[in-house]
Amino acid sequence: MRGPIVTAAMAIGVVGLLMAGSVGAAQFKGGLLTPPRPAADLTLTTQDGQEFRLSRERGKVVALWFGYTFCPDVCPTTLAELVQAQQALGKDAERLRIVFVTVDPERDTPARLREYVKAFGGSFTAVTGSPERLAGARKAYGVVARKRVVPGTSATYLIDHSAFVYVVDPAGQLRLMFPFGMSIEDMVHDFKLLLQ
């Protein structure tokens, strides 16, 4: 990946995205959506072939990450950081659900997703679906993903994609967006605020 695409806030038409330090958002470290809005429901298939519905996760904080298993840098880094943030929550860790939504259904089969999740200790859920359903999920969250052919490599192609973690609160509201590179400590801080 050349570098994360960071235009998702504009792509989803978020007029009131406040960053930490802005009036009304000082308590959060990530980007605060003001006002919060209902998170678009997702109905996809987990790495184990089970149906996943975002609306069934009420009562938990959900961190959505759109990426792909062949990603050489941004995806594994972000997932590792999310897992570390989850572990840092201690007894509240079970109230945070990390969901990895593939942007590469062509290669990210359920079997491949299962192996990928295992590599991270099994602490998150990976989901896939038909190209049409995944395109709808990307559109709902303003995720940009573009295939880029890379001749002479074993990957054949890479996907340049948005690099935000979309955070849904326990009431099912899309509340925060974490940019790529946000510290684990700041993620933990914001998760704790949402879990109060």
C-alpha cells in the first residue's frame, strides 16, 4: 500500500467531525462525529461461516476496520494495535468487539480469514460477503478501496484503502473515527469513555 487513503470523513459526508482539542470533543482523542448517527447495519459472514449482524452487537463497543489479509503494512499494524488496546481494557475487554471487514473478497475466503484471525490470537471477528454486499458496506461507511496491479510480485495486486477505525458505541451510534497511527493509549482512553 502506498500509504493510507485518509479521505473517508469527506466521503461519508460527515459535516461535524471534530478532532481532539476542538470545542466539545476535548475528552476524546479520536475524531468525534457530531452529532452521532446510527451505524449502518452490516449483514455479512464470519470466518466460521456464521451470520454477523452489527445490530446484534448492541451493548458493546464495536471497532470496525476495513482491510485485507494481503495488506503488507497498515492492516496488520492496525489490527495488532486494536488487539493490544482490547487487552489493556482488562475486565472490560469482552465489551469491545473488533470486526475486520475485508475489501478483497476475491482472495479473502473464509478459510484464509480463519487463518488470519488465528495469527492474531483469535481476538477479533473477520467478515466477508458477496462483492455487492461488501461494496454496500464500504459505501455506508465512506470507505475507499482501489485495486492496484503490481507486476512481478507474488501478491499480483494490492488494494489502496481508507485507513480509519470506525467506532460504534453500545447504543449502535457511529461515534468516533480513529486515524491510522493513533496510539494504543489514546484508543484505550476512548474505548473506556464509551464503555462507561
